Amino acid sequence: MKYRRRVNEVEAIKLSFNNVEDLKNIQDVLGEPFLNVDFSDVKNPRLLVEDIHKNRKFTARFNKDYLVKSIDGKVYPVPNEVFEKVFEPIYQIDYQNDEDKE
């Protein structure tokens, strides 16, 4: 039997150091877990996340993973190549600005 993934909206952020706001955005998606950046491999830094409230730990790779917050509130890393095959952006329409133009 074949199955299709149910369509659900998720929050996600591409893990990168492109600007200082990225770490703030990551904190917003995750909530309030403990964040630490591991620079032991300078060319491949990793984000270490420890969520003491949910008793979870995981590692995400900068420039190689997205952080996804599922509909049940769990946050997990997804490799870029998998994320881009499974998810697509949702564009929101600003109806209020459209009405102002008329």
C-alpha cells in the first residue's frame, strides 16, 4: 500500500550565520531551550540544543540543516536536501494592502 504525507504547515528556519538575526530567529522558533554553538570543527560549526523542559537534546549543522517546528511543537533538524524536497514556502497575501490600493 502507498501512503502520502498529510499536508501540515510548519515553522522552519534555515540554520546559517548569514546575519546576527539568525540566532535570534532560531531562538524564536525553538522557544526557550539552551543553545550552544560548537566550533570544534571551525569549517562545520554545529548548534547544540538542550530543551530541559522536554528532556531532549539534538545537534543541527550550520548551512546544512533547517530547524523545523512541527504541529505538535517539537523542533527537529532536517537536512537541506530533504527539507527542500518535502516542504515548500507558503506565501501569505496581505489583503489589507490590496484594499488600500483601490
